[in-house]
Amino acid sequence: MEKIGVVIKSPSIHYYIFRPFRGVELDVGAFVIAEVDGVRVISRVTAIRHKNVATDPRLIAQFDDETTVREIKETLGIEEVLYYTEAKAVVLGARRGRRVYKPQKPVKPLTYVYSATARELEEFFAPADDGVYISIGRIKGTSIPAYIDAEKLVTQHCAILASTGAGKSWLAGVIVERLSLLDIPIVIIDPHGEYSAMSIPATEEGNAVAEKTRIYVVGKVDVSPVDEAFKKKYGKPRSYVRVGINPRSIPLRTLEKILDMLYTLSDAQKRILEEGWQWATSYGERQPLTTVEELVNEVLEGGKHAAPPGYAGEMAMRGLEGRLKSLFYTSPVFITKYGDAFQGEPIKLLDPEAYLTPAIHIFDISGLDGLDQQIFVAVLLDQLYRTAARRKNLATFIVIEEAHNFAPASTPAVSKSYIVKIAREGRKFGLGLCLITQRPSRLDPDVASQAMTQIFKRMINPHDLKYVSTVAEHLDDPRPLRALDETEAVITGISVPVPIVAVVDTRWTRHGGTAPSLKRK
């Protein structure tokens, strides 16, 4: 066992400071070992600081002429002693059988520090036998696979947090590809239309992933520019199914919130809507599709007894009628009649049972504006939750890109309550969330707190770094996140035994999130 240094300070059980011996080369991220009560404890070097005793004011006071400086440098021969290195090592833990535990005693000062061997690291990071694991890359500085407990990742929610351009969607794609081998349902909310590239294999392993990929374009929107760019880039047309929402399937409170946000509703109109909507949608879980005219007439007929008498009631009824028709006819997410189509493409009703089957179901909502995206996400999540609660389906992974737009911290969003509901209660029905955001400080804290696994990539914004320090109890210092490159990620939480820094693996399918690059003339 090679001794590489000695502990000089040990402020807590979580980390210690050691001085590497002269001639020892050490990098940030290196794994080292120190003993606690005879147990070899593995730690990771997180910082290296170069010290210079010559800056001590008592010594500087002697630098008053060249002769004195020469005596100190040459005669006393202490120049090398004045300059030395300190390293900070964060304690990861020790193995006890197949589990990792962290000693509850600090490493004592003057304890020798050793370099960790490849065998010790392999044993330390080896996954437990009683679980299902995926590997998303390798532990930084080693060739050891970076294993994640797939069941805990999926069923107990996760979050991918990073600055823009740090590789969030690349990492999400790697995770989805690896999880697809487990034959579970995966649902992806894609606000930018970039995940469609998963239908194009990039490696031999990608063929199986591409075959499982199902693409859905949402609503009556023109996606021809996206289709043209897709064909130009990948050499084949994008294949998808166009889907829409049956207006009857929208939850009452969501409908009320949307109408009030867009047009405002009087108290009378809210009473009419509440009574009439329950009347019009009282046919069971799967409501029949009718024309908008028929639906609105049923709402007014069912709610008319709640209207005020006389002219005021008549005005409230007509006002509500206009608001409902305006919403259902102008929002592109709704199907307004049997056989509805757009640009010759038939529009199919949402089918939550189909999306809870083993495949990668990608919903391209890039053609919708912010409110219509929220409406669609609200209805889709509501239907998935209701279906899962009834069927006890397979564990399902729901990926939501730009999650801060659908569950914002301080502004209203019609989709927020459904994300909160799945975050709180979805586990019992097998529904797990993966929340991806470039602005974690803008994500609703109630939702973020339910993510039991946090994956961080490069993060620069000081507000987001401060937020990270409050939500990631396993991350002792978020500042090193500034230095991560596009291939690296810090994984913490319940799905890994200790926080790990991983070098993310290559994609098996094509990545659609690359930004255009400047070309030299």
C-alpha cells in the first residue's frame, strides 16, 4: 500500500484535509484511502490548494534586503519547504458486505493517506446483488461502470439539473436508451422536437431502441419545417402519429382555470360550468367524442338551473358559451369533430393505455405555444394517472423536458397540479418522473423535493447553485459543478450508494439537441 500523504486537519466526519508527500502527483477526482478504527475508508479528492508560507507577515518582515533573501533561499535551504500543497478529501464510505456505510468518526490527524487500488474501487462501486441496474458511463478517473439502481431511479423520481448547453438531453437520452432494455413504458414530453432523433440508430445497440420509439405530434400545427430538417439531417422522413385531446376529457378544475386565465369567469359562470360540465361528462372514464357544438349545448343544458334568474342568467349562459367555443376552436390541441384532420393527416384521440405499454413514447409539442403545451401536459398526465391507478401497470418513466415551464416555482401553470400529484402519489401506481431543467431555481420546490435522485451537470448561475445546495443533501459543495465538462455528471441520491462523478457514455441513437455551429469561410 503506497502512502501518499498525511492528514493535517479533520473538521468533520464528512471530509478531511491532507498534505501529499513531496513528489506525489495528485489530481482532483482521485480516490484515496485513510483508516478509521482499522477500517479502510474511501474518499474522493475534491480540491487541491497550493500554499506558500512566505506570505506569512512575520517572514515577509525579514525580506528587507537582498542579502537576507539570499540567506533564506540558499543558506537556510527552506525555499521548497515554504511552498506546499493541501488536498481536500470528501469521505465516501466503506463496504460492509454489499452495502456502503459512512463511519461516524472523523479521520484522525496524522493518519496516513493511501492511493486506492483498482481492485478496492471495483469492490466499492460494485452494485448490490438484489437490484436491477443500468450503466450510463464510467466513474471518472477509472474504467469502472457508473451503475444506477434503475428501480429507484424510475419509481422514486429523479431530476437532471444543468445550465443550457451542458448536455442534459444527451444524458437523458442515454438513460432512456438503457432503461428501454428493461421493456418498461417510457413517456417523453418533448417541447423542442429533439427526441425524434431516437428513431435513428447510431450504433448496433441503437437498432433495438429505434424500433421501440413511437413519435406523436400533438395538435393541429404545421411541423413541415421540422420534418424537412429531419429528413435533410438523417436521410429519411420522420414517421409519427398526430394526436389530439377530446374536449370532454379535460378535468373541470383545469378547464375552469384556463377559461378564467384567458377570458375571466364570473361567479355565475363558474357555477353553471361546474354543474354543466359534470352533466356533460358523466358517461364514465372514456367520454364519447362529439362536436364542440353538441358538447357546449350539453354543458349549458346541464348547468342552466345554476344560472341566476332573468337577464343576468341569460348573459352568463351566453358568455360561458362563447368562452367554451373560443377555447375549443382556437386551441390546436383539441379535436372538434369525428374524423378531424390537419393537412390531410388524421388526428387520433389520446390513448393512455397504449402509452403505458413497453416502448418509448415521444410527444412532440414543439409546435404549440406555452399555454397549449401546459393544457396538453395536464390532460396527458391526468389520463396516465387515472389509467395507472386502475390497471396497476408496469413501472413507467415519464420524462418532462423544461420542467420549470410546466411546474414553475412562483407563477401559475395549469399543468403544475398534475405534476405535483404524480410526484407525491405516482410511486404507488408505478409512475415515476424525470424532471429536466436548465433553471432549477425556477422549478416548484414541492416537486423538486420529491426527486430522490438528482443528477447535476455543469451549472454556472449563482442562484441555481444556491438552490442546489438546499435541495441536494448528498452534495456537500455545489461549486465544483462549475467545472464539469459536457461529458461529466454528478449523480447523488437514493439510486447510487454514494455520490459519484460519471463520464457519460455514448448515445446508441442519434442526438437531436445539437446546436448549429459557425463555419469558417
